[in-house]
Amino acid sequence: MREGMIPAVLGTVVTASSAAFLGSRYKMAATGILGFGLAHIVLGAIDLFEHR
């Protein structure tokens, strides 16, 4: 498996699940978790492009 694939997929799952909670009363927590998910996607993508 290519390096960076696991963080990118994990970030996608976390981002999608936190986006579902944006409309709930836990909006602030969902926004923070969304940021962590997006950070994982970006860092995973950097690893994928760096280790081609």
C-alpha cells in the first residue's frame, strides 16, 4: 500500500462523519473535528505526491 493512503482515507472518513454533525447542537465540536479530517487529507496527499 502506498505511503500516505491511510491518512488520506482516514481523513476522508472523519471529514464526512463530522460534516453530518454540523447541523446538530455540537456544531463547535464538529467544526474542530472537520479541521482535523481536512488536515489528514492534506498531509496524506502530500505523502502520496512526495513518494510517487
